[in-house]
Amino acid sequence: MTVQQIITRADALKPNAVPEAEKIRWLSALEAMIKNEIADTHDGWEEPVPTGEPLTPTDALFAPPPYADAYVFWLLAKIDFTNGEFDSYANSTASFNSVYSAFADHVNRTKTPKNSKVNFG
């Protein structure tokens, strides 16, 4: 999915006045986190891995469906926090954490961790 598709989905779920540039900045931060915590720690990627650079609306995001929902929940949580909707923020954050953890678990099951050589001695 692209940055713009994720923003469109989030805006449809939660109409808001947050500028698109801010949403792109938030998605860039999440993509950098995914790069550092998931992509850079495993070998065997067939798809392009995140670079950690700022995103543009047409950039494809790294996590595939169904894990791409993490991007939507991330935006919803950021919007909720910005608007002071802390009950909604807690729900959006819990949803994000659930999908993000499922993605990390999937990667751990299907990709080879870097430096996975065991040294017994």
C-alpha cells in the first residue's frame, strides 16, 4: 500500500484537520522504526526494505496486508492524541500494538535473523 492509500483510509475512519504533511511525517517515523526493529535485523527480503528516509505520498510502505493496518492504527492513534481523545488513543494504540506485534512475529517465523550463528564456546 502507498502512503496516500493509508492516509485516505485513516481519514475515512476518523475525519480530522491534521495536515497531510504531518501524517506523512508520522508514517515516516513508523517506517524508520520498522526499518530499525524489523527489516535491519533479518535477512531474506524479496521486497525493497525501508530506507529510513522521509516518505512521499506515492511511496509504497513496507508492511504488506494484513499487517499494513498497523499504519492506519498508527495514524489513528496520533490523530487521537493530537485531538486529546485519550480513550480513543488507548484503543488505537492497542490495535496498533496488536498488528505490529503480529507483523514482527510473522517476520521472526519466516525470515532469518542476522547474526544468528550460535557460539557455544
